[in-house]
Amino acid sequence: MEILEFTKEATKPIFAAKCGEGYVGCVKTDDFVCFTVEVYESALAAANKARSLKKSIESKHPVEAKEKNKTLAIVKTSSKKQKKKVTCVNKLYSLTETQAMPLLSFKEVWVITRGDKFVSDCINKEKKELCVYTNKQEKAKIFECHEEAKLMMRTLKGTVGPGFDLLRFFIRQ
């Protein structure tokens, strides 16, 4: 189990930390921090279990000390946070469409095409794919700089083969 978000809250002795599967309850004392073994779906359920864990730690009865040992776990914390990608679907407009809407401001972008298909992803090292095509114009990979788009098109022509072209579109700002 790896904790994703662990905030430093000096004023709160009981809180919940987010991990990959859900939330774990945390009890902070002067000497140490205790985590619950169970993973809960909500932060409220994890904090409630942490409250009962704190009561068992403070009471120091032998029966509850055994329960405390069952519910405590050493958890490896990680400073890396998972980054969530936020994607915005941009509608691509042609020059004639932008001229019909003079009150809106547009930015020029470039899209790589091959035949009647658009390139949605190219030279992806993580997925080990050279080029991925799509029929939908909205899912095409957008280049804001003409030089970058032209360089990528030349690279694709050299690796995949001929037939790639650049098209100019506009997106709303």
C-alpha cells in the first residue's frame, strides 16, 4: 500500500490519508503516527476508525493493546503524487468558420493528417507506438507551433512512410 496524499496538519491529531485503494485512518501523537491496516472507501469512515484507534491507544489496557497491535501497520510513504491528466476537447474550426464568427478570438493550430484520417498520437515511448489514427477531427493531436508540426510530419514520413500532410485549423481562446 502506498500513501498518495499525506498533508502536514499540525493542529489535527486525527485525519485520513489518501492511498491508491481508498483512505486510511491516521492518529498523530507526540512520538509517532499510527495508520489503520484496513483501507476505507471514504475519508469519514477512515477518520472514525482512527478515533477508535486513538481511544484504544490512550486507555492502555492489555486487551485493547492487543487490538492496537492488530490495527497498526507500517506504511511506506511516497513523495511522488500521481498526476491526473486533464484533457480539454477543442473544436477545430476552419478559416471560413472563423470568419463567420467575428466576435470570438481564435488561435491558429496545426494538425497532421494521412489521407482522410487524423493523427491522434505519434511517437509515444510509453505505449511504444509510432502513429495512431482517428477519424474524428476533435481527437486529433494539436500542434500550436508550425515548426514543431512540420518536424513531426517529416519524422513520420521517414519512419512510417509517405502520405502525411499538415492542415491549418483554429481553436477558440
